[in-house]
Amino acid sequence: MIIIHAGMTIHPEKETVFLEEINALMTASQAEEGNVSYKLFKDTDKENTFLMVEVWKDDAAVQSHNASAHFQAFVAKAKEFLAAPLDVVAFQGQQLS
């Protein structure tokens, strides 16, 4: 499994637009072949800070997601609401019994 943490800091005045765009991305991404989980969390300590936690079956699923129209559309719009560059970290993992 591939686990991705994508940290996002949003311009405060753009949070509504961000949430609309990210919800559309989440819905489409969760329906993708190879997606195990795709969830957004809001930081309770830092204002305007979110963490997307993605879990994918394998690297091929990640590559397919990154090439998808819905992901590319989100990336193209992201500069409108991101206050800082994305902070993306990927991990390789396996399910524990």
C-alpha cells in the first residue's frame, strides 16, 4: 500500500472555495480503482490547515490518480486557495493484522 499525507495551508478567505473543490476531488478519487481511503482532516491547532490522507493499493493506482482529469483540475485551481506550497509525504505500508 502507498500512504500519502498532503498538508495544505489555505488562504482564510478562500476556505469555502477550497472545501467545494476538495469535496469534488474526494468524491471522484474515492471511486477510483485502487483507492483504499481518501480523507480530509482539519488541523485543530493551526488555522486554515488541512491534511489529506490517501491510501492506495499500489504505485500504479497512485500514478493513475495523479493523471486523472479530476486530480489535474484540482491542481490547476489549487494556486487560487493555497497560501503555501503543498507538503506531500509518501509512505509504503502494509495492513497490520
